[in-house]
Amino acid sequence: MSKQEEHKYDDIIYLPHHVSKKHPQMSLLNRAAQFSQFAALTGYEDAINETARLTDAFIELDEDKKEQLDEQLQFIKKNLEQKPDCEITYFKPDEKKDGGTYVTIRGKIKKIDEYEHQIIFTDGTVLPIEYIFSIRGELFQNVDY
């Protein structure tokens, strides 16, 4: 390094720090924010997580299983005055992608709406009949399915 380069800033190095009379000083928080991380692709991480989320495929039931479920639904319908307590596993389609999830719920059945093809529980839960995978409950203990 030459002597000229060594003493390049000697004329200003010991001057006091300039403070503007027109513009207020920036707060330390705002100064720090200038150097914080920047997400150039907002939503990208959410999109990656959504793509990685697994869903189940809908299982198409064979005729024997469909017949069994139909018999169980008819039996429940005949015994609705008892408000039968049942555990139903059904397919819940995913709102964002193909497939869905198999969910099991338990509750007392209030009504079977054949016109709308729904089971209505006493708590207001509504299940579409076409997505039912299995039905279990005390009502079926003495019945052979």
C-alpha cells in the first residue's frame, strides 16, 4: 500500500458524525429492520407444505360391503326412536387437492334423510351416506353382519 493510500481519509477520519437538522434520526428498530430477512417468494413455503401434505384415496366399496351398509342403515332407521349410538368411519374429501381423509366419529343418530342421502346426528353433524366406509355400534351386537 502506498503512503498516499494510507492517508487517504486523514482529512475526515476524526470529524464528528454528521446529524441532519432537517431529517429526524431513524430509530434503532427501523435501522435494524432494513437488515432483517426478506421473503422474496411469499407463500412459497406454504405451497411446498401443501404439496407435501398426504391425502388418502377414496376406496370404492364392493357390492357386498355396500349391501351390508345398506342393511345397517335400514336397521338404524327402524330403531331411530332409540337414538342409536354409532361409530361411523367415512371419507372426508380434501378441499384443496385430490383425495381426502378417513375420519371416525361417534354420536347418537337423529335421522336418516334418504332424500338428501345424509345421516344427521343429534349434535347437528351431517354425513353424506355415499362416503360411509363402516358403521359400528351396540345396536348391531346381536345382529350378524
